[in-house]
Amino acid sequence: MPAPAPRTVVVGTGPVAEAAAAELDALRVPAPGALAEPSVRSARPVGLAVVVVGRADADGTVARVLGALGHPRPRVLVVTERLELPDLARTLDAGHLGGVVMAPWTSGNLRRYADAQ
């Protein structure tokens, strides 16, 4: 039997995370630690983590998501309302960043970015 297809998970809270999960028809979890819960782990593997970054340290948030996933090379798409992300350098240097999408986005654009991952 073939392995189940990877899925997309949105990590974050608030209207931006809700909109991202709705557009992507993805599971939404409130924080990186929730990715380790049995109900999340027992389902299909996560191939793309859409991480909603607010004021918290972007690199730290992405690092916690990657650690919780336990996947060797998940793709990460960051969604933010921030105009600058100087605290995303480690994620970029490590090659984990698939892209950054500014909220609000044009309907359908987030889906196109996610599909490209």
C-alpha cells in the first residue's frame, strides 16, 4: 500500500491563521507544540508547514515547528503581516524557507504558493 500523501498544516492563531487554513483546506494548530499531539501525528505526514508569524521571533517559531514535526525536510511557508522579517535569517540560511506571503493576500495566491512547495 502506498504511503499517505503529505498534508499541509497551518500553525498559528487569529484571523490570519484562520484565513490561511480555510484557503488551503488545512489542519490548523494553535502552536508548534500541538504538532506533537497524537491526533496530529497519527494522521498523514506533514509536507508543508504554513507558519503564521506575528511579533514573536520568527526563527524561534519556525525552529519549534521543525522540531515538533520530526520530519527531515518539511517545507515551510511563512505568512505574516509584518513588513520586515530580520529575525528569519537562520531559517533562510538552513534552507527550510519555501517562501514568505504577506497578509492580506489576494484570494488564491496563498494556494498557488503552497502548491509550488
